[in-house]
Amino acid sequence: MKNWTTLTADENRILSKHFSSGRQGHKIRYVVVHHNAGNLTIPGCYSVWQTRQASAHYQVDAAGRIGQLVWDKDTAWHAGNWVANCESIGIEHADISSSPWKVSEATLDNGAHLVAAICKYYGLGRPSWGKNVFPHAHFQATACPASLNGSQQAAYIARAQKWYDSVTGTTVKTSVKATTRKAAKKVGTLAVDGYCGQSTISKWQQVMGTTVDGIVSGQVKPSGNWGRPNLVTAFVRYDSGTGSNLIRAVQKQLGQSQDGLLGPGTIRAIQKHLGVSQDSYFGPGTVKALQKRLNDNKF
């Protein structure tokens, strides 16, 4: 980046089409994170979007160089949701591998730095996943942004917060224990938005009578259909597969084997219980049905 303060990119390759001029009266409210599903250069990204009806504001290549392809003042076609397009900045990231998906250290660091710079420039506040920084999967049924909503998500948002704190002089005094205590407070009415973030998980735990920490722990790495964007990965803790007490409580109510793992069989049982399509995909439709049930303080 030539200048983080003014958001001046290393290279400008402004598209001539596949975006909308202006913001249609909307203000910039958040950042949406994407991945290339490939290793594109800045010119490569430009070439793709000149021939495809999609775009994003920035591309971060594998070397960490940042290109601007749509001016911030204009609306890029990136989120699969018109209001989200109008209210967000879209950032694409190049992948250095596909099995598993992974971005380079330079891409991760400069992508996170760009998030911090955007949050500061537009007064969005300290970067926070699910608040002012979202994965593409929040708005559309997609696996994007792959590792940045999975194995590299925690490092990405932590780095964004570090960069933001360094340029704003922010001092964060809240400890991990204090954050957990805060999450453990009673959760109020949920927004029925199809986003299964910390608030939804905390409410679910509250209703099921398990520890309220906003995290589904003990989950094994997903495979097959479960590998689609189900529960927001930021709030799933993968380990040896010891299982989650929340999921055990759910399985007990549904009359299932209580292994505590949110796999396809359990997801289908949940969907049957909620009266939605049983496709083994814990997506927005399932989450909305769950949120409505939880707002009645029942499952």
C-alpha cells in the first residue's frame, strides 16, 4: 500500500464496467472479505472482472501488494446482496494453495492491515468479526472466503485489530476471561438474519441450559457436505472431536446418539425439528428458523 492513511493502493486498475456508480444514498458500514479461489495478480483480477459480472474494491496478491479495481465511492458487485454491496467495501485475497485453501503471510498481514485502515478511515470502529467485518458467506450461500473464514480467520482478525490499535492508540483492557464473562450474560432478542454468530450460539446455549460462551467446541474438521459454510467458523473450535455440550443437549432433545458433534445427521435432525428443508446444510434458512425458535426461548 502506498499510503494506509489515505487508502492509496500500490496499483490502480479501475474497471470500466461491472460496478455501479455511487452508493445509492448508503454509507459505508463494514468490510466484506473474499478469496480468489485461485492465485490472481492485480492485472489478473482486473482481466477476470472485465469479462465477468462481478467485482470488488481491492485485490491483495500473494506478495501482499494491494490493487484498487473499483473506487470506494462506487458500488462493487461482490456480496451477492444489493444492500450489502452498497454498504460495504469488498476485499479479495489471493490463495497460495487450494488443498487446503490458504493465503500467504504477506496476503494475510496486508489484507488485515487494509481492513484496519478502512475501519479507521470511515470511522467504523475497531475491526470485529460479525460486526464491521464479515465473510462473504454471511450474505450468500458460498464457501468464500475459505481459510479466511476458517483456519486463518482468527489470525486475520487479530492482525486487523493489532494494526487498528497501533494507528489509533487504542488500549484494549478486556481480558479473555472478561470477554467470556460478558458473553455469558443473558442474551436478548436475536436479529433473524440467518447469521449464526456468537449471539445466536450464546442464545442457543442459554435456552439449552449449557455453558454460555458463544462457541461450539470439540468439533472435528468438517468434510463432504458439512464442509459448506454452516456455523460461522469463527465460533467453532476444532479439536480432537470431544464434542460440544450444546450439541449433546440438542441431540438428547432430538433423541439422537449424544456424541456432541454437529455432523450431517444431526443437522438433518435439527432441520426436521425446525420444519425446514433437510439438506444437511446449516445455512441461512436453517439459522433463521432457529433464531425465531430461540426468540421464543425454546428450541
